[in-house]
Amino acid sequence: SQYSNRGRTYDYEGENKGEIPDDDVAEPGAGYLWDLARRAHISFRDFGEFVHEITVNRRHVYVGTKPYIDSNVNHDYPYFDLRIPDQRRADIWLQEFQQYQQTGGMPALTILYLPRDHTSGAAAGYVTPKSMVADNDLALGRVIQALSASRFWPSTAVFVLEDDAQDGPDHVDSHRSPLLVISAWNRGGVNHRFTNTTDVVQTIEEILKLDHLSQFDDFGRPLRDVWADRPDLTPFTALTPAQPLDEQNPARTRAAIDSRRLDLSAADRADMDLFNRVLWRAIKGDSVPYPGPRRMATLEARRSR
């Protein structure tokens, strides 16, 4: 309803118009993935998902918007603030992960939020989109490096996907969104089968022996074909990006001026069509024409006339 631009607000992550309501009408009937974990009595840890920021004694604290989230969240882990590098988020996770290594216990389900590949467009005062994506890649690489060298690696699977596909097309098709499955047990290479987010959810549910959230994951197709018969326990080494992580957006460019119209205060508030064009101009330059849509539904074509 938000992407349709019909004036409706998108109430998400336990909030309604920026406030935490007593009765969250947007909450699904069966709850969320962590509610399945709670009902199955398995451990859960959250880093940045369904939280909001408060100030306590001049210190920024990140509090869960649901009671169960708040009791299982790392309160130092930042949410969407894009001025905060994902390296800091990785540092906070790694610090807690070292405690898991010492105690021998790790949560059965962890949700880790790394938002900086969202980028701030060409907004002056922020680092460039290339730097933000490189920062995001390195943070993820450091997480996988730590996991793959740990005692937990033989029984760990990591699913890396976007919170949603947004509405920004890539070079092949507007419906695509990246998905990485990372484990000692997964086969290498690219799997070309159609995969939906609910297939990923059902795969997690199958591994952890959880119930289903809705008919969509109940009828999903778990990713059973990505697993190998034997694990490859070779540790992963994160690559340091060639792209500098602190490259600043230049001021007074057309992309920087257009970025002033983007609401970057929270996720998904910016005008996505404008955001896509800003990113294109910031990365490709003013001389390369924006490609625009190559194909669309008949109804969309009629509306665009």
C-alpha cells in the first residue's frame, strides 16, 4: 500500500506512524518468525530488527518494539541510521559472538540487520553509494569469517536476503532480489530455480523444526536442493574491498541536489523512483541516460499514457 503512492502509511516493525501502539493491528495472526521460535522453546537473538532508538543518560539505546523482541535484543546494536558504518554493527555482533565461543552456546535463531547497502543516495555529508555497499559487504564478510572459523560452523546456515525487493530494477529483471545461502553444507555456484522469500522462511522453519506462519510458507518450496552430502569446513577469509569506505559524496552536483528531496530518516520513506534515478546518476554520471522500464504490464502501460 505504501509503494502504490495512495497516501497510506506503511505501519511496520511494531510501529504506527512512528509510535508503538498498544494494539498492533499490523501484526500477523500467527506472529513472526521469532514467535515460532518462542513457541518451540528454542533460543533467539536479535540485532537491529524491530527496534527503535531512545536516549538513556545521553547514551543511544535500541529497544525492541515488541516485549519478546526487547528481551532478546542487543541494546547497543544500531538500527537504520546510515551515518553509522556497518563495521560498527559487525564489531558489536563479533563482541557478543566471542562470548558464545567461550560459553559454547549460541542462539538457535539469530536475525542480523545490516542496512547500509540501502545507501543515502548522493546526499552531501554522507559517503558515496559505492562506499556504503562496500562497507556492507565487508561487514557481512567479517561475520561469515568468524562463523566459519568457529565451533558452530558445522551446524550453521546463514541466509542473506533483502528485507524486501524494493522497487528498484537490476540489469536483468525488476523482480529479482539477491539471496545468498552460506553454510559448510551448501553447494557452491548459482542456483537458477525460482525462489521466493517464503521459501527461505520455510527452509529456516524446516531446519529448526518450527511451525508455519501462513499458507504462503506452508506451501513454500524449501531449499533442499542447495545442500551437499558432506560439509566443506574450509574457513572463509573476508576480502577487503578496493573501494574506500570513506569516500564522500560531492556537494552541489545534480544528484546531490536531487537527494535533498529524499527522506532518509528511516527505511522506505524516500521516493523510490527518484532514489533510483539519483543512484544511477551518482554511479554512472550525468552523461549516461537512465534506462527506464523495458517492459510492463498492460494496465501499467495504459496508466502511464
